[in-house]
Amino acid sequence: MRKAVLSIIVLFILSVSSCKDNKPVFANFTGFAQGSTYSIVYDNKKNIDPGDLRQKVEKILNNFDKSLSLYNDSSILSKINRNEDAVPDSFFIEVFRKSGIISQMTEGAFDITVAPLVKAWGFGPDAHKSFTETNRDSLLKLVGMSKVSLINGRLIKSDPHISLDFNAIAQGYSVDVICRFFDSLGIKNYLVEIGGEVRSKGKKAGNLWRIGIDKPVDNNMTPGQSIQAILKMTDRAISTSGNYRKFYVEDGVKYSHHIDPRTGYTTKNTLLSVSIIADECAMADGVATGCLVMGKDKAIEFLGVHPEFEAYMVYSDENGNFKTWTSEKLKSYLSETENNQ
């Protein structure tokens, strides 16, 4: 269930400005974070220096990694996974609680205790494939949100071999954290994108923000190189989960980085990518992963009872052709590109 580099890119023109008093002046900056890139565009009526703002954003993201990164050996998450004495901070506590909500909502299709399975399938830091039918049952005994809890500010495990993986929600949550920071500065119009996860507020020059969703073809590693659809959005977040950027092929079999926590196996269904639109990016992130694990039909069922989410899904038919499914409310805001077939 490990999260890939996501498939959303932001379509905007950099360095937008206006000399008219009644129109906002937009500024932007980009950088590197969480093993990926980020892009931020904001209404700069308050004349906030982009360089100064970038430093503050990167300080927040650096502190974020110290809490939740699997790739930082000294992070709180890494220490807890090693059963060292570590006190969860506010980042850890909030994302843990959100993860529990999403896990319950998706009936276990999303689960942060999937880490032992992710590692056994050969994904994540310092991982090598060790999954076998023989050890599947023992690995599944380490999976399940009911086996971990926060008590008096400490993470309690039912088994010390349990470990957590926030990769399917942390990047989306980091977008929410930066958006809160921008809200605290009184910025009314902005777009925050981190590793493809996107959340927007207000508008840009009176128009809705335009988000491009990449075509889910194997090894499409360059965002924007091949666009599947364009979404117009404001005051919402979008996250895409797909199986086309992180996988490996062994003996002619493709193994996706998405693991079903309920069965222990890598996902094998017709879904190629799922884009979820929600109020918060963390929720969009986790639900997108859960839906991809469920498969198309179950995901559509799930969305039918959760109207707070909207979705755009790309799947393959029996002949390997691309097909799409779009939730009803989203149709008027989404347009597919001419070369998406």
C-alpha cells in the first residue's frame, strides 16, 4: 500500500503579476522535499517575500520529515518502528488518528500497519523481497489498526514486530499543514502542491485553478508529459494513487507497490489510477489508496455511500483499453484530453 510519486501536476504559468490595483499579484516558488518536488503559487497582496516564505515552508517540511519519514532513521516514526523510546508529536498524533478513520471507512483497504508486508514485498527503504506463502500468515498477524493505539501520548503495540508506514497519507497531510500555515498568514488565494498532492484555496486571477492528471501508463515518470484529464478546482484537495510508477517485474509478473492489508498480496485489479477530491488532502490521499486496493466495483460502491468524496478513475477493459469513470458532481469540472485513449 506504499504510496507512489503521485500522478497530479499543477497547470499554471509561473511568475504571474499584475499592475492593476484591484487584481491580486501572484508570486511563486518551488523546491525539493520528501524525495520529490513542491510548487506553491499564492496571492501576494501582503507583499510577503517569496524567498522568506520558502525558508519557512521548508523548515515546516523538515520538521515534518523528522516526525513521519520512513527514510529518516532518526524520525519519530523510525524510532517507534524500532521500539525505541520516542514520544509522538502533534504531526504523528494527527495523522495516526486520521489513518484510523480512513482504515475504518475503507474496511481495512487502507491501513498504516501494512509496513511489514510492504517490506516483505521488496518496497520501501532497505527492503528486499522475502514474501512467501509460508510467511504470509505470520505477516498478516502484524497488520491491523486494532493492534496499535495511542495511550497517554505513547504508541502502544500488541506485538513489538508491528511497524507503521504513513507513506500513503503523509504527503497529503503535509499539504494540509502548509495550507494551514498560509491561512495563518491571511493569504486568500493559493495553490500548494507537494509530490503531486494538491490543495487550493480561492482563485487565480478570477479563474478556478487547473490541475492536470497524468495518464497512468507504465514508467510515465515525468509529470505533464502525458495528460489524461484536466480538473478545474478551488477550495478542495486532490490526490491520485496509481500502480504505474512504482512496481517491479519478476518472472514476467508485475508486482505493484500497493499491498492489500487484508490479504497480504499486491493488488491485482483493473484499476490503473484513482483520483480523489476531498476537503483535506490527507483524506484524499488515504482514500485514493484504499480505493485502488478495493478495485473499481468496490470503489464505486464505497463512493456511493461517501458523497463527501468525488472521484475520477482510469481502468482497463478486457482488451486492455483505457476506460474512465467519473463521479457525477465532478463531470462539469473535468475534461479529458484528446489523446487519452
